[in-house]
Amino acid sequence: MNPYAKSRSAEPANPYAKASAYKSTSVNTSSPADLVLMLYDGILRFLNNARGGFSIKDPVEYHQTINENLQKAQAIIRELRSCLDVEKATEFGETMTGLYD
């Protein structure tokens, strides 16, 4: 073994790898109710980001920020709606379908 060789660190090269691993673990170990709550938090985060886009002066960045964040929020809402089992929770399911539409 070469004593002058650099030892390889176990640290990931990507500085966001630990955060990504934590997020993945929290999603994989959460209850269904917690997952829905995480999705609602995501919707609110993307809507707030879109609202922040209204203060951007550059017209391209203005439209891009608002559009991308609204699309992400809409994608989460579409996914929530597609997972809704109206047959099992008729009244609640209908209420949520109306909310998601």
C-alpha cells in the first residue's frame, strides 16, 4: 500500500447526497398520512415559490419561475387526485375530488 496515496473518503462527492438520502429515508418510512402531509407541504412550498416569482424584474425569469412552480404544484394535486379511492370514502372522496378539481 502506498503511504503517500490519498485515502478515499466515504463522504459523497455530491454535497446534497446526505440531504437526498435523508429525504428518501423519511419518505420510505413514513405512514400514508405523513406522506399526504408531505405532499401538501410541497404544494404550499411550490405555490409560495410561484408567488415569489411575481417580484422578479426579468420577464423571462419571472415567467419561468411562476410557470415551473405552478406546474409542480399541479402535478402533486393531479397525483393526489389519481390516488383518491372514492368508492371507499364516498363523502370524503367526493369532497376531495371537488377540492382537487
